Amino acid sequence: MVRPRKASDAEVMAATQRVMMQVGPAQLTLGRIAAEAGVTAGALVQRFGSKRGLMLALMAEFSGSAPAFFAELRAAHPSPLAALRAYAECQAGMADSPATLAHHLAYLQVDLTDPDFHAHLGAQARDTRDELRRLIADAVAAGELAAETDVDRLTRAVQAALSGSLFVWATLREGTAAEWVRGDLDAVLAPYRA
């Protein structure tokens, strides 16, 4: 008898994310995730207890990821505004198709209504806000944005614009999501450019 292979937690989380991009919460099953990860559903139950347990583990991992993610953006883009634009591009990646964006929105409903998931979502949103604030403050210090820029106010506007931009694009579907998000970010930043 061939023993099923073991997948690392990172492999299981990556497999879960791939399946989540293909199906909404109602169609997400441990069987689908297990098949994608190359393990058995029973192995996932042993490790995470349930689909909910696996999803909460994924959210816990996600909620602590912003500092490292923004560090990667900064390393790849020495200009703070270039790093901010790269973040906007990543946001636009959630809409590589209308179906993928719809799946993201369906999972967001769970994140907003379930207190355990919302705790992780809130932590991620606060960390993202802090990282955006640092990029904007660095852009001011680098002379990319005006010295009198209200960093907190602009941070809030950027976060709101990037969060809402995909919803408007999904409704209108004019151009690509990336073009739409870049345009919205540029519109918000324009009055603050040095």
C-alpha cells in the first residue's frame, strides 16, 4: 500500500488559495483542497480539524503577512510611489476575471460577518494601513509628494480608493482592472504630487 505524501502547511495554504480562486465558499470542500494539495481530506481533518479550522489558519497566516509583503515591494521598488503603485497592481490582480473577483467578494462576506474571521481581516487592514502610511511618509521625505501632505488623511484616501476601485471596475468593466486601479490611485495622489 502506497502511503499518501505529506504536504507542508505552506503547500496546503497555497493549494487552498488556488482552489478559493476557482470556487466560492459554498463549493469549497476539504476534498477539493486535498486533491489540489496532493493529500487526503482525512489528513487535512487531522491537521486542521475542519474546513473552518483550515480557513481560520489561512486567515491567521494572511493577517500577519503585510509587513513582509510590503518589504518585498520596497526591495523591488526603491521609489516609495513606485512601491505604492506595485501594491495597487497586486490589488488589481484579485480581478484577473470577473469570476475570481466574485469569489473574493464571497469570501469577504464571511470575513465581515464571522467574528473569528473578522478579527484576522481587521488585523490585516490595520497592518496594511500602517504600511501604506509608511510608504506615503517616505514619499513625502523623498520629495515625491508635497512636504505639506497630510499623511494620515492621504493614507485613508488611498486605502479607500484601492479598496473601492475594483468594485467600480467590476461593474463598469472599462479597460483592465489594473488600468482602472492605477487611474484611481493616480487621481488620489495628483493633488499631493511635489
